[in-house]
Amino acid sequence: MSFADLVNPLQGSQSIYSFSTGNTYPAIGLPRGMTYWTPQTSDERFIFSRNESKWSGFRATHSPSPWMGDYGHFDVMGIQLDSSGACGLLPAHRAGSYDREALHSKPYECAIDCFRYNVQTELTATTRCALMKLSYPDCSDHSAAVVLQTGLGDEVTWGEIAVRQQENGWVIEGVSQSYYGHFDHPVGCYFVCEIENAKVQKVFALDDEQLYPDKQNHEGKRAGLCLQIKPEGKVLLKIATSFISLDQARLNLKTEIASKSYEQVRDLNKQQWEQWLSKIEVEGGSERERVCFYSALYRVGLFPTSMHEPTEDGVQHYSPFDGQVHSGVLYTNNGFWDTHRTVYPLLSLIDPEGFAGIIDGYMQAYRYSGWLPKWASPGFRNCMIGTHIDSVVAEALNSNVQDVDYHEAYEALRKNAFTEGDTGGKFGRLGLKAFRNYGYVPDDIAPYSVSRTLDFSYSDWCVMQVAEHVNADEDVQSLAKTYKNYKNLWNDEYSLMLPRNSDGSWNVYDSMYQWGGAYIEGSAWQHSFSVPHDINGFAELVGGKDKLADCIQMMMHLPPRFEVGPYGHEIHEMTEMVYARDSDGNHFGQYAHSNQPVHAYLWMLATLGCKDKANQHINRVIENLYTPDNLPGDEDNGEMSAWYIFAALGFYPVCPGSGKLIRCSSGIFDKVVINSNAHVGENKDPSQIDKIISADNYLAETPLNIT
């Protein structure tokens, strides 16, 4: 059985700005690739939509999410010129209808038939390169053409491009320096595109304003080239990328493609995906469930992405954290607010050696800037709150992941816990000083005060795990107090976490359904139970395990109401919560699975003595909110997918950073084998893995509290 052929890369790509079914694109490349390639239906943030009827070529992309945007991107397309010989200036002008039903999309290959141009395009890829095969079945002598154009950004839109003839054909070279958002240091993606099986007859340059006949080089906004060609069979484009230099892009092409045929590269790609996807082998279940499962595992393999390259002087990378080239690996494109919950606990189970390398890659940011990222894309980005990379390191430590310098990592984590972060939100914790002084983040000092307090409390517990390992005893004693700060926001009257002002008064909102203000991307109902690190202490605070279980179950049964609050408009997560229904038309209450804060709550319910009820809710989510075509909300760099993987297997990391998983059921498959490259040792059934603990015994067996 081919695992790669079970994957549906189109899952989650029917999204729009106001409603997410995943906000994904069908990425062709390798696990932990540097550059992915995807069919493009828009040249803006939302790259591909299954709903659109026209496409405008393949994009070389580094986008982790439409909300973060792309950088260093460019698009390539085979077209046929009309009788005027003109080429559209922008992808939207060149876009052509394509056969959506015949679209072939797998992790290792994508093939598209374009109706407008009658051109068949196939693409396969390596870590940093791609091969495109173009078929022009009925072109005239002067109609076939290839267009390569640098991408659109908001902060910066700029590209440089040139074409030259070499001994064995023609080659396009250049750099795309376009990007979305604010970057501290410029990031450019260099590219080399060799053209085989075609004679170039005419070249003209283009940008977003005009065409430049007989011009073989250009620079400017959306700089591009159109090459009118005479095909000599199927035209082959060999494309390489590099963040370091044009010379490095040429070396990447030589290293990864060389003289390999399209079929050879495609088959090698498929082999590597088979190797990744076979880390978890399942038997039984329905075809629908297997497609969902392996599509999810594919998504977990995509992010974070690599930025390092094998140079003549060893492995090096361009660092977006200081704008210099350094030795060693670098990983990026990750939002830890999302991914710490499921992705890294899954990696600790199935790929601990890869996990260790990823942490070393993240440490490069600290080495060259003094801070670890909160959201890396590719450098520091101001998005979301907290320093959840703390959880990532703690998870590695408590999962016994080897080859991590935990002493160096603790230096970085300690800064997160004890030094006020960037006022612009790019790194560290905004409101940390107030959190330590008041015992919570006051609502009149920093936005999202409740969410920050809960996140900082949990992160301090995670940092404490590493502090204990490196014998930082004074820090352990300090953190052992602050990880309990969540208790200062529990309001007995409302049985919810509520905001308080700096004078100690409660800031009670008119409605507990109000989103925003003290809560990020949610209301009190989505955030109030975010205490994964101290469930026993939380239950005692609330009034006992039964009382806490009742609160969580109430969340499931309340109407899916919301008030837009300070957001001022209905954001897509609100809409997705309201529309979530099971096959009988029943809603999921305030359990907004389309966003991350609630993801551990059903498993927490199982630890409180309600395993049967928890399983009912978990099964409703699996069966109704995940399909081969759609996801419940933003996929978020593998987090939404990793949740499904855990749920399908029957166990879950209720407290990321603890190195433990709780078993709630036997899962949906008849047989499961974990094929880890380390840690687990031999290939094992999950029942043989020590880190998986029964939900019935979890709170008794797991000494989460350190006093």
C-alpha cells in the first residue's frame, strides 16, 4: 500500500478570507522542505483555492499561512501567446481555466491541464528545487512561451531577473525580494531556471506596468521575463532556489537535480514521503479515515521548513535574525502558540532525532539576536502572545530527546521568563513585569490580559522543567510560585477566568460571550480552562474534579453564541464556531474546535473521571469536523492535523511539555505501529510505550507539580 497516494494535499484548500476550511495549499516538495511549489489561483496571500476555476502557474512559495503571507516567492507558467503575441503583465491577466476534475495532486507531484492555453504542466520537487514538464500539443511555431515573474508583497515588492544562453541551452536567473509584513533584515530568494528541449526565439521583460520588447534583463516591481520558445518535445524546466546566493542556487541544482530525469526525481520524492508517512502504520478503519489520517501526517511533515543549504563549506544558512550567513541548520515558518499543543509532542514520539535538529535550528535565533522567536516567518514576527517555544523545549527534555544542549536552551528560556519582552510583540512576553508584580497581567496594562496570564503561568511551568534539569534551584523556586498565578483570575461567582485591573478589581464584561479584550481569538469560555500543567490544583481551586468537569461539559452544551466585542467585526473563527455541526445538525456549543485554545479540554475531561463522556465528544469531532476535503479551521502548521492524528490513535498530550500522553480510547484503527527512528527503540504498538498513560490514572501517576 502506498501511504503517499492516500494523501489529499487539496484538503483544506476551499477556504476564503471569512471562512476557513484549513487555509492550506497543495504543497509539492519534501518533508521539511525549503521551497514548496503549489498551483496558484491568486497572486496574493491566499495562494490557492479549490473553488477558483482559473490558475496562473506554479508558485515557488515559503508561506506558512495566508495570515503571515509569503516571501521570496515567484511564479512560473507555460502559456501560448495569442495572435497579437502579447503576454499579460500580471498572473491575473495570464490566468486560464483548467480541468479541476482532472487535477492530479499528491505530495510528490502535481499535474494540471489548462484549457485556455492547451498546455499540460507537470511538476515534482526536491528540498530546494523543482522540475516542470510542459507539453504544448498543438502550438504554432511562434505561440509557445514560458513566463517567470517575481512575486507580490505588501511591505516590499521587488525582483531582479535576467536570461542568458549557455552551452547546453538557456537559463533564467534572478532574485525575488518581495514579502508580506515587516522584516528586520531583507530576505531574498535567488533562483536559477534551466530550459531544456526548447529553442528560445524571442525574449521580452515585464513588470506590473508594461512590457519591454527584446529586453533580456529587468529589475523592479513584479519583474519578470516571457520567453517565446519553439518546443522540441516536452519542455523541461529545472529550477533551483537559495536564500544565500545565485551561486548557491546553481550548486543546489547540481546537488539535487543534476542529470536526473523527471521520473527519477518524482520517484525519489515519493520514496521520501513513504518513509515519513510510514512512521505511523495503521490497519483497519475506513478509507475516509485513512485518507484523513495520512493527509494529516503529510501536513505535520511540511512545517517547520528548513532554511539551511549544503554549501561547499558545509551546511550554512542565511539568517533573517541578523542578515548574515552562518554555519549550521536553521528552521523557520512556525507559530508556537498553535504548534506547541500537538505538533511537537507528536514529533517527540515519531521523530525525536528530527525534533532535536529542529530545536538546534531554532536556537540560531537566540545565538544571533539574543531571543527565541514567538512566530518565525522567516525571522521575528509580531503575531499572537506568549513564548510557547518554552513548551517545545520542555517537551523534548521530558521525552528524553537526545542531542539538545539544554543548558544553552535554558539561557534562552530563562530570558523569556524573567526579562520583559519586545514592546512591538516580536519576541518575549509583553506584560511580564506586571505578571510577576501583580500575580496576573492587569486588564488596564496589556491587551488579552487573561490569555496572557494563563499562557505565562503555563510557560513558567515549562521553563521550570528545564531549570530543574540544569540545577537552577533559585529559578525553580521562583517559577514554582508564578506557574500558579492562573489562580488569581478564577472568579467563583461566574466559574470562569475573568480579567482584573491593577487595583485588584474585577473587570466583568456585560456578556461572557464577548470575544477579544482580555481574551485572544475567543471569549471566557474558550480560555478559562487553559491550565494543562496543574489540573489537580485547578480542580481544587474550582471546587473539586466533579465541579471542573461540570464546567467543561457546560461549555459543550451552551449555544454557540458570540459577541464581536473589541474586534468590531465577525472574525472567521467566530463564524466557524457557529457553523460547526454534527451529522444530526447538533452544534458543539462553545467548544470552538476551529481554533487552538480548546483542543485539550475534552482530554482534560477524561482525566477528571469522565472518560466515556469525553470519548463521545472526541468521536463527534473526528467524525464530523474532519473530512478528506475539509478541516475544522486554520490548519496552522500541522497543529489541527496533529490533533486528528492523536485523536484517531486514542491518546493525546493534555499537557505539552510534560512528555506524557493520556490514553482515552483504543482509537479508530484495528492496529497501529509507531516506527520511530529513536527514543521508542524498536517499532512498537502504542500500548508498549511508557509515555502513554491511561486517563484513569493520569492525575495520580503524573507528578506535574513541583513544590
